[in-house]
Amino acid sequence: MAKQIPSLTGIRFIAAASVALAHGGVRFLVGNGPTLDLNIETLAWLGMSIFFTLSGFVIQYNYGTAIADNPQKAIPEFLVARAARIYPLFVVLFLVELLTGPMVWRWLLGITEPAGRFSWHIVPFQLGMVQSWFFANVGGFPPIDQYEPVGVVSWSVSTEWFFYLAFPAVCPFLSRIRSVSGAIICAIGAVTIEMGIDVAVLLLQDSINLLAIHAYGTETALPNWKKSLINWMVYSAPFCRIWEFFLGCSLAKLHELWLAQSSRPSRALLDIAAGIGIVAIVWVFWFAAHKPPFSLQVSLFDIARNNIALAAPVALILIAAAQPDCIAGRLLSVRWLVFLGEASFGLYLIHSTIYQRFPMVRWQTNSELFGHLSALALAFTLAVSIAVLLHFNLEAVARRLIRECYRGSSAEQRGHVIRLSGATFVALIVAAATYATQAATGQTVTEEGISVVAGTYGGNCRSIAVRGNATPALAAVCNGKDECTFKIGMEQIGDPAPGCPKEFTAAWICKGDRMIRSGSVPAQSGFASTLQLSCKH
């Protein structure tokens, strides 16, 4: 095992805290501040880009040489180590949520209605950590949004597991890189490929939307971003995000070459690179909070901010942080940050569970915002404390026991375990793929007339939790009709942004159409105005 780099453990806590604070912000801080709301959302995207890029760096740094030199022995040991690292804590927390939430607790209370965001069909895929590998619409939600709260955040665990399985195929390629310029070219290539995927999605978004509507239902098309096929493609799917992992692997190779050659750029140059990365991240936050919200179509920035727009500047910070005498390396190596970084996986998994025990609140005045900040600080501190306890009393213990058990078994026993695990996993993937393509369609397009894709009231005021807030009311009035007049009233929709003049937008498709139609009522039109939907040409 290579010598550990403390700063990389420290930055793990930064990533986990970013996601935890973003999710806490949605629960405690959403109110009348569009800039604050949008920056809260961007904070979660930053955390995920740190996780994926950092994961590639750490995995290549710790395992790359061993797998390239002796794959037959090193690959099984690597996979066992990774499973021991992430699976015990995840499966315990998932089962606790499953048994106390949508299963036993509802049965004890005599609740017969189906639990929201819960389908029994997805349980094996969650436990097998393949839920992010396939897109489907099950009970109105993709597999990655099933089972609040642990199941919702575990999509990244599934995506990371895909990276781990793909990593042994990357090692021989990286082992052939002998020069610093070669490692830099690989890093630039990873950024270019992921940006190319984003550009392809941008150019094909209309076709992707139509495919989503007819294969999975109208709610999986834009502007329903959270449930959309496009969101899965650019944010959750491992096939796109793996290039951030490969970017991290390339950075680790660059670091190894610097160490082997006893040379590297000056500390000042690395500090400048980290500074450029920080400035680029700040710009993404600023632009995300000030650009107009998207509707039926997204811009390249709307797509790229979910992945490479943040991963690329994170890479500049990461390569500087790996050097102990750089500013980033020194700041991220402080003891308390490294200590909390050890428990970062627990914080990532447990924070939503803690937050859901607090009431959801909205602020109207600055004094209320201060109070909600205090509530968030309390919930976050509680989540960190529980994560530390889980790490030392469950996560670390289970990891050690699994690895000791594997090392203490005979070669024959190891072979049996590997073959059985491999066969089971392949069967699970086949079952998940079959289910996703055949049995996981949601709302279908109506046989005649209008099929509502989305209705949004107040999307011009704020983007979090607003898109699609009027879809059920609009669909109840207009679905199946050739023409429809919808009266905009708060008794049907509620008031998502008090004090803000709100526009109303609608998107719908007609039977046989190859395009999504749209209409809107300007914010200046006032309350109780109407919008006309029609399938007549």
C-alpha cells in the first residue's frame, strides 16, 4: 500500500459536508432567496464531483501498480477491499430505513396506501448497488430516487461500484504511461470526452425527450428535471461520470511520475493552479444563481454544471492538495479535518436520515433565516457526531473483519466465493436490465388529445422543488381533451414563492406529435388568469 496522503482524507470531509449542507439547506433554508436556493443546489453538485474525481485518484494511487503487476491476485483483493469499505454500513442503514419506513412501521400503523418513492421491485437492485446503472420509471420515480432517505443518496455508491468494476481494465493502460506529458494528456482527454457527452446530449435533447415520453412516460421529460432521462444521463449514470473517475486516475499517475522523477512544478505554480480552480468553482456558483431558469430546453451550462464544469476545477485543486507543502495540502491536512474525513462516508449516508427527523421549514424574514441556520447547524453537528460513532463502531470494524476473513481463507475457498459472487452479480444485472426495459414504464401518453408533460407555477422565482408543482392539477383538467382552458388558482397549486410575481408555464404533447408544445402566462398577468392548451393545428 502506498504512503497515505492526509490531505486527500481531509478533502473527503469537504465533499461529504458539501452534500450534507446542500440537502440540509433544501430542508431548512429554502425561502425567498433565489440566489441562496440555487447555490445550495450547486453545493451538492460540487460535492459529487469531488467524490468521483478524488475516488479515481485514491484508487489509482493505492491499487494501480499492484493490479497492473499481478492482476490475478490483486483484482480479487481490490474488490473485496472495496466491498468491505462501502457495503456493510450501506446495507445496515438501508435495511433500517426499509424496515422502519415503508415496510414494518406502516404495517404497524395500519397504513394501506402505497408508500411514496418505494417499490419492492427495486430492493434487490439497491442491495446489489446497481440502481444507478439503469433508467426506469417505477411508481413515478426513477430507481435512484426510491427509498428516502438512505436510498436516495446511495445512487452515488452504485455509480462508484461501477467505477471499481471498470478500474482493472484501466490499470494496464495507465501503467504504460511513462511521462508527465502523457499523464496530462490523459487528464485532458477525460475532460474532453465528458464534455463531448454533454454536447451530444445538448444537441440531441429533443430526441431524448421524445424517447423518454414514449418509453417511460411524460414525467420523465423536460422540464421535469429531477425525474428526467436527461438528468440521469448527465448526473447519475456511471457511463458519463466515469470520466471524472478516470480524470482522478490520471492525476494520480501524474503524481506518481513526479515522485518517481523527484521533480514537480514549483509550489507557487501549484498554488496558482489551485487558485484558478477555486475561482472557476466560484464562477459556476455565481452563474448558476444568476442565469435564467430553463424550461423545455437546457443550455450547455445547465448540463455541464452537473459534472465536468465542477470536476475540472476540482482536479486543479486536487493535484495541488496532494503536495504537502502547497497551501491546499497544508490546509486540508489539519488533524481535525483528517479525523472527520475518516467518517465522511457515514456522514454522506446518514445525514438525510437525521434531517428528516426535523420539520421542514421556510424562511420569510432575515430573522427567521438566522433561526433556520441555527437549526441546520444543530442537525449537521448531530449527523457528524453519529457518523463518527458509526465509523469507529461499525464501519471500521466490519471492514477489518471482512478483509481478515478473506485473507485467512484458503485459495479454494476464495475461488468459490469469487465465482459465486460473480454469477450472482451477473444475474442481478441481467434482471435489472430486463426490468428497466420491459416493466418499468410510468404514465403513458393518452390515446387521444392532450398529455400534460409539466405545469409549473413560479419557475421564474426559484428552481428548487418548483418545476412540475402544477402538473397534477393541470393533468386532471386537460389530459385527453383536444382543447383545454386552465384557470390558474392558488387553491389548486399553492404559493411556492410568496411576494414574487409568478409566471405559469405548461408543456404538453399530443397523440402522434414529434414535438412538445408549450405555453405560458407572464408573471405580470396576475392571479386567476387562464392558459389555453390545444392539440388543434
